[in-house]
Amino acid sequence: MRNLIKNFLIFVFIFIIIIGLFSAFSQGGEKSEIVGLETLVNQINNEEISAIIVSGDKISVDLKNGKKEIIQKETGESFSEIVKNFSIPAEKVTKIKVEVKSESGWEFWAASILPFLIPFLLIGVFIYFMMRGVQGANSKAMMFGQSQAKEFSKDGKDKVAFKDIAGAKEAKEELKEVVDFLKHPKKFYDLGARIPRGVLLLGAPGTGKTLMARAVAGEANVPFFHISGSEFVEMFVGVGASRVRDLFRKAKKNSPCIIFIDEIDAVGRRRGAGLGGSHDEREQTLNQILVEMDGFEPHVNVIVLAATNRPDVLDPALLRPGRFDRQVVIDMPDLNDREEILKVHARKKTLVKEVSLRKIAERTPGFSGADLANVLNEGAILAARKNKKMVETEDLLEAIEKVMMGPERKSRILSDKEKEITAYHEAGHAVVAHFLPHTDPVQKISVIARGQAGGYTLKLPTEDKHMHSKSEFVEELSVLLAGHVAEKETFGEVTTGATSDLRRATNLARRLITDFGMSDILGPRTFGEKEEMIFLGREIHEQRDYSEKVAEQIDKEIDRFIEEAVEQAKKIIKTEKEKLVEVVKVLLAKETIEKNEFEKIVGKKVLA
Ligand code: ADP
Ligand code: ZN
């Protein structure tokens, strides 16, 4: 973009010069008045003229009062002929200095050719710049091997500091050391300490890994090179490796600095897995990264930060000493962190004073920093759409649901029958969830379509949870299947509305057995080595480490878990039928029910 503007400016500049030259030629550079032949004759008769220069068809006149004039005469008619034709007395003419210039000089040629030449010149210049543009694109194709790293210079205005990051105290503490290495390397060299080359940031998407890396660069006041692992992997083999070389060359030139490789798992996967060309390419790229990191001269002060949310798939070679031997975990924010993050982002928004960010934090368990930033932004957008001057709590609450499940789709009109089915389905989820002791309390039920879902039941945990018990999972299975069960119990058949519930329930049941070891029959072990392979897009490939017989047992166990969950849901829906119908009635009338209204119908939740 900047290039385009530059070209445009050059173009305008040349244009102005050409126009200037042209007008200089045609005007002779002086300000002259253009007058008619009669005026000239009158002036000669009145003896007002001091000198006349005839050149071609142009008569330039110097008046005695210092003014200048130009007269255009007929081609071929000489000055003496004019004098004769107008019968000007000879003694008047002899008093004037008359000079006749031949017009075969360059001025003549310029004056007659330039008007034709200039359009061609302009077109030529234009084509030249067009060609340059095209060549630029071409040469970009030729520069495949150059890294596409985005560089943030150390005094850019979007500089980030640690104070812009809420929570993540331990991570900040660890990274302060890195800042110290970058700022005062000598202190460490003098003691013979080896400065770490690589730091791996581990954390779920949106937990602020990129932000953290930028803050390190900001605090140390060094440039920051940002590249994503997926950018290394291109169609052409060898490109990744040469990009790595280029990136490290640039970084060494700018030492001290930080290289940040996002999604390093895209190239740093354990070698030896995967198929086809993309695999070779990854391996070459990874090798090049390792070579570069090993090859740092002792006093080059470049620190590589890399981010991933899949440390389990990383090649062990990456984690060896001298490479990414330091690992910093960035956790999902807990309640206090969430409140802090909201505060950081609320600084830039106009909120009503009454908004309790604590309450918003309580409502958003499992949200990452990026989600929370998004909630505040969506809230501001919703408030602006309602022409409010400030963001209110209700806007933020609505934003939470929007971020969780996509925008409301009020325009999707359900027929009365569809609405009734959806109401029973959602009421089924809600009532079953309410009467099971280990599930999260129901916060809101709605039959307004949102994102992909036809309706939704919102449950929120009362506290942040890091561990889940088997009873929780088993009850969760019941809740997932309750929509389906409620439809079947009420209408005798089911609709497609429960499809995604069923898929999630089946997946959960499988994980209970194969990942969590929660099946009493199959025992406490895992089944299958899951591996993500990038081959023609993304797919999960499972390597079986068990026999056909066990596979059958797993299938049977999945069936059993699901059957039991369905039975439990059925039992609750049958015994609490009246309350279910009551909830459905309110849903049909109002489309949404909030927690306190729901509890008026079903009573307070009894937790285990
Ligand atoms: P990641 O790289 O881990 O996917 P990012 O660093 O891109 O996450 O975070 C995305 C955005 O989320 C940041 O730009 C910031 O606005 C917000 N964010 C995430 N974590 C925090 C935090 N701890 N404090 C403040 N903002 C945060
Ligand atoms: Zn459902």
C-alpha cells in the first residue's frame, strides 16, 4: 500500500514537471499579453514600441512602458508585408528595433512536436509504472524463500507492556527474566551463564500468548519478529527452510531482538508421523529451526519465543537443552483473572458505572482472554446499535451469549409446531439438568435460534473447575440426551433438532472409556493413540493399540453408558412431567426464561 502511494506521488511529480516545461516553451517564460494585429499597428503609429522580435508566426513586442505583447500573424506573411498592408509610415518603423529570428531552432521543433509527444510520454510513463507493479508481484513470487515475518519495531505506537496483561502472574514472573537477559546480557555473561535461546509458551488459544511475547519485547525495548508456524508450510518443498534462514538472518542483524513463532506445532510436530510431501517439508523446516538455534554465536542476543497449545505433539528434539528448554504455561484465566482482564479492556470503553465486571466474570467461566475482550467489544456494538451513550450490564450479558453461541437469529421463524417441539426439547435439557445433583445450575433457557442451535439451555458452573468426576460426566450425558428423550416422550418421535446433541453424547461416552478410564469393565487405561495429521487438510487419525475384541467391548460400553443416561433422563422427565409442561408454557409465551423464573417453577437446585 505504501508502495502504491509512493509510485503515485512520483507519477504526479513527473507530470507536474512536464506540464511546467511545456508551458515554459510555449510562453517563452515571460508574462506577455496577447493582442491583435490592429493594436500593433496603432501602437507603431503612436510610437509606443521600442523593439519587435519576429520569430515564425509570432511577433513579440517590447513596449516603451516596459510591457510585453505577443501577436499571432498569418503564416507566410512577413512583417514588412504587414507594414505595407497597413500603410504604416516608414519613419515610424525605422525607429523600432526589428529583429527577425529564424525558427529552425530547437524551440520551433519543441513547440511543434511536444503537443503530440506529451500524450505518448504520459502513456509511456503510465505503462512503465504498471509494468513495475506487475514485476513487483512477479518478484514476490520469486521471493518465496523470504520470511513473511511481521516486524514490530521497538518504538512502534502499539507497544505492549506487562501492565496491559491481566492475571498470568507466574508467567509474567518467568518472562521478566527473559527481559533481563535482553536488557543486561553482560551481567549474565560475566558470570558464565548461558542465556536461554528458546522459551515455549504453552496455553489454549486466546489466553494471550502473542500478547505476552509482545510485552516481553516491549519491556525489553527490542524489536519483535512475528511469524506463524503455518506460514512456513507452503506448497513448495524447501520454502519453509529458506524462510527460516531468512528470518534468523534478519533477526541477527537486529540483535538484541525477539523472534516469536506462533503455532509452532504446525512445523514442530514429532517427526516420523504423517504422509506425503507436506511432511517432508515440515521436517526440513523444523530441522532448519534447530540448526539456526544451535548455530547462534554466543554473543548474539536473539531469544526465540514460540507458542503452542499442543505441547504433547511437539518433537522432543525441540525441547532439548539449548533449544526450547524453558516452558511457560499460560493458564485459562480464573474468576479473579477474568475480572482483571475485563478491567484492562474496559478502560477503552464507556461503561455505565453500575456495571459489575465481577458479575460478568462470574458469568464467563471457561472464557479466554480473547473471548472476554470480545464480550466487551460486542457489548459496545450492541449498545451502539441501540443508540445508547454508554454500555450497560444487559448489553454485556447479551454479548456473552453471542460470543458463546453466535448471534441470535430472530428472523428464523419457527412454525408453531416447531416452536413447541423446540420448547419441549430445551425444557427437557433444563429440567433434567436441574434435578441431577452434579450438574451446573441452569442460567437461561431460550427457544430463539442462536448460531447453529435451534434453541439453547445455558448452564453455568458455580466455580472454576479443573477436574471432573465420573458422576459429573454421567449426568452430563443424561442432560445431553434429555432433549431427545423429551421429544420422544411427548410426541412419540424425534426430529433432526437433536442430531448434534447425540453426536456430542456419543463422543463424550467414548472419551469416558478411552481417555478417562472411567469404564468399570475396561478398566483404568487409555485406548488408541490419537494423532493429528495434516494431509489434504486436517484430520484426526487414531492409531489403534488394542484388538478387534476390545474395539467391540468399547462399542458395547458406549451403548451401555448411553442407555443408562437415557433411562435416567426418562425417569426424571416422567416424574417431573408437570413442571416440564409448566416450563414449556412459559417458553412458548416468552421465548426465554431466566434463572429465577425457572427456579420458581422447579424449586431451588439441590447440589450434591
Ligand atoms: P493467543 O496468542 O494465546 O492465541 P492472543 O495473545 O492473540 O492469544 O490474545 C488475543 C487477545 O486477547 C489479546 O490481543 C488481548 O486483547 C486479549 N487477551 C488475552 N489474554 C489477556 C490478558 N491476560 N490480559 C488482557 N488481554 C488479554
Ligand atoms: Zn439439545
